[in-house]
Amino acid sequence: MKSNLIRPDEMTAKTIIVPVFEDLKELSEVKNILDEKFSGLIENNIFKNFEGKLNETLTYQQASGEIILALGLGKYDELTLDKYRCAISKAFLAAEKFVKEGSLALELISHKEIAKNCLAASAALISAVCNYKFDKYLKEKGNKVQNFEVLTYDVDNSIKESLKIADIMGEATNFTRGLVFESAEVMTPTYVCEIAKKLADEKGLEISIFNKDELKKMGFNAFLAVGQGSAKEPKFFHLVYKGKNPKKKIALIGKGITFDSGGLDIKPASSMLTMKTDMTGCATVLGVMKAIAEIKPDIELHCMSALCENMPSGSSYKVGDVLTSKSGKTIEVDNTDAEGRLTLADVLTYSDDINADEVIDIATLTGAVIVALGDNITGIMGNNQEQIDKFKEVASKTGERVWQLPIYDDMMEGLKSNIADMKNTGPRFAGSSVAGRFLQNFTKSEKWLHIDIAGTAYTDKVHGEIPKGATGAMVKTLIQYILR
């Protein structure tokens, strides 16, 4: 879907969303043109019969075929960007059934507290996410909007640029969601690396892909242990984008378990239903890299993921095994279902050689983060408070909820082993923080951020603007954080 900033007299869409405030019903320049076009519909009908309460919608069918969808934004002084995003998603989902491979229009409002470019970009991004459907295996395909027309007389270059970035971010988010929706039968480690290679070829990126034998020589023993029970060969990719004059270097690591059965500590059947999504961290870094390669900022970005399946078989790694990680630290396997941290450990050590200014890893790591924060708040932690605060600030602007969880040195007490440097699991309580403390052992970076999206990567219900299913959580926040 492409977004365009156009004057209302140039509109081609036959379905138009008209935002209305509950306590401020007056004709703007755009509404005035639409009111004339539709014979007083707005002033004589919508303003009189539509309350305009937040998220309320009402549809008007014109004899000429146009559909006017009134969208309530609530009281003017109470509108926030988060409320606006949620309202736009409600309106888009209500309007899209009328659009058949065509255009949808939205009046761009003015608000004293929210910049127009933020309103325009938010509407475009939310609409792109709402418009996406993983319909590859469906005989009947749903309606999709091809063009999103943002109606305004303020055709400003800054707004146009914001729309352009929003389109890229929306496409990146949906790219990530598509990878997560796909079945594990298709999304094997080899296939994911093929996707990474295609992205590199299309965007002019550097890429290195390593196979099992190469990884063994490189010392990725913790990672390889996780994958040794599967018939699918483990892989590792390292993608690099370099701007013309890089001002900073960032390493971005995504967890890439393409299916997690739990290994010999096998999960219950109900807990395995969504385990094709355990590579969401990897899908996220690929989506972020896609966007960064298109925006072309002056940075250097390294995206990487170690990919394997965690499966039970005669060759699976076992409880009690002692693994020598790439860092040289030894790990006693206390639970084969705590596999993500083993794969990330080796990649974090590998990333030390990049000498990045900061290191970020993102993973569907712990069920404990869902217990702590639910399924619409992402847990974050790290070793640099300034970095964490900046990330929180960016997330607040993109509308993605994050919450900082603590890491303390004494959490290593729960990871003590009698026969190795540490175990891969600790006590029951504070599981997400303990997992973060485990990971901290494997990075030398003084700016390391860990993002746990176990709760937010996939959801069985809509949360405001967040769609059902694969959500693309943290894609837009990471893009904006990198661009800051």
C-alpha cells in the first residue's frame, strides 16, 4: 500500500474517512470541500446525528457510490497520538470492506498538541499494518487497499517525507509479520538464510552465511547443541549495511529458533501451537534491516541470527550436558527448553569482534515476561541506563509499550552450577531478569540492550492498534531508535 498526500479536489478514492470531534464540530477546509461535494452531508447530517465519541464509526452510502465513514475522535483536548492511532485502526478495519483493490482516503486533521507530520505518518503506518493479511493459503482473499490518500491543503515537504518513512516502516513491519506467520515446514534455517541473501542482493548489502561445519570451527558449541536434535541443518547469517559516512555502529541480534518443541524437556501440546513464532527475533532484525537499507541513514548496522530447530531425537542435547560456549565459558544444561539463551550467548560473543557502539538483542525468550507484563507490553533490560532511557523514549513516541526489568549481579547465584561456570536456568521467580543476567555474561559491550518479546510477538486478540496474530512488535521502535 502506498500513501499519498493530496488536495481533496484531486481525490480518487470512493471510500473516505472523515474524523469528527465530539465537542468541536466545524467545517475545516477539507470538510468544506467534501460537504459541497456531498450536498451538505457533513454539516447537515454527520454533525447533527453523529456524536463523535472516541472510536465510534458511522457509515453513509452515497447514491453516487461513495462511502463516507465518520470517525469519532472524542473530545479535542483529550486526544493523544495513542488514541488517534487506535481510532485510525478502528476506522480502517470498518472501511476496508468497502474497498476492493482501490483507494481509501482520510482527512488529515489539525491539532494544537500533535504535529501534522506525526498524525499523517501514524495514520499511514497503522493503515498499512491493518491492510496486511497473510492469505497465502486462503482460497478466498480479503479486500486490500492499494492507495491511501491523505487529504489536506497543507502539502508540506516534511509531511511528505514522514509519509515516505511511514510507508517503509509499514512495509518492514508486514515483512516481519509474514515471516512469522509462515509455517515452520517452510521457514527452515536454510530458507531464512535464502531470504536474508535475497534481501542483501536487492539492497546491496554485505552478507555472510555459515553452515554447521564452519560454525563448529568458529566455536558456536552452545548454539549447535540446541540444533543437533533436528534433521534441519543449523545456519547463521550476518548482514551488514554501511552508510556513506557512518556516525555510529550498531549490532542487532535476533533469536532464530524456527521451531521450538522444547527438546527432550518437551513442551505440552498446547504450548507448542505457536512455536513456529520462536524466530520472531530473527524476523524482526530482517524487517529492520530492510527498512534501514531503503532509508539509507549514515550509520553502520550489523544484523545477525543463529537459526536452528529445537527438536527431540536420539541426537538431541540432554539435561546434564556441559557445553563450552564460543566465549569459553561452560554451561550446564538444566533444561533443554531454555534454548534461546544458549543460541544468543554464542552470537553475543561473536558480536564482540564487531566493536559496535551498542549491541541490541531481541528474542521471544521467556514465558516469565508474559506473567510479569502480559501480552501487550515488551520487557527490556540491559547494562546501560542511558541506552535504556533513550529506547523507552522512542518507544513512547511510536506507541509501543515497554517496561524496564531489573538485572542484578546477585542473580548469578541462582545460575550457579557444581560442574560448570553456570547453568542455563535459574530459580522460578524473576525468570526474565535471570535470563537477561545469563546473557550479560556473553557480551563485553558497555551498551547492551536485551528486548524480550515473548508476550508481544504474537497475540490471539486485537489490542487497540495492535493486530491479531503476528504483530511485528518492536520493528518500528527499533527503526526509529536506530535513526535517532
